[in-house]
Amino acid sequence: MKILLSKIAAIVIGAVALTSCSNGEIATSVIPLDATMVMSIDIQSLAEKGELDELDKMSSFKSLEREVRSENSEMFKLLEDLKDDPTSAGIDLRDPIYIFTVPDGDDFYTAVSMHLLDDDDFEEFIERILDDRSTPTYQKDNGTNDFTTYM
């Protein structure tokens, strides 16, 4: 379960870089032309179609919650906070989230571009996810906030 949560956390935070933007045009403008994969996720639409307000009633979700609670109480608290207030992570879930991969020599890196509601809330959210596994760096420039960490 710990490995699964770590992989989920890596996907959520983009494994390498997260950029906040003031609108969708900026969010897509940071995607390099040599990106080998680009994915757009409409969180608001997924939540509506998936009836996420009914999530607590699903037995599989209850089972996952029990397992997370027993494995990592801090991660469970984070998930509870997000369930109570999805905006507490500082991410604007009304705008698409873009995930892309870019070649880097023989390797590649994965990045995420999204609009943030609150920089400080987002930084706190990332630090709670990382839990001393990595030290993030932040840089603000020309209307974007770059967050970088390696996992």
C-alpha cells in the first residue's frame, strides 16, 4: 500500500515540476513542443460524472480508507482534509490539469501544469505529501510558480 500511495503521490504532484497559471492559455503554453505525451484532466467533469459525492458509500472506497488509516495516519488526515474541502490543496479544480512528459537524454521527466487558487495552501499540501522524502524548491516568474521535486 505504501508503494501504491507513493506512486499516486508522484503522479499527483507530477514527479518533477508543477506550474501554476493564471488561465488555461498559460497552462498549455508551458508544455514544450517536444513533449512525448500530453494529457488534459477535467477534474470537475470527472467528479460530476463519477458522482464523487457518493464516494463514501462505496465499499471499495471504505476499504481503501481503512487501509490508508492503518498504514499512514498523516496521509489519511490529508485525504480527510481534501474530502472535507477539495480546495484546501490550493488547486483550482474547475480548470483542466495538464500532465506531460518530456524527453531528457535517455530518460524523461513528467510535469503537471495547473491553475492554483492559493500558493501557500499548495506548498503546504505538497510538503504534507512529500513528508520528508524530498525537498521541494519553488520559483515565481512571469505569472507562473514553478515547483520542482525529484522522487
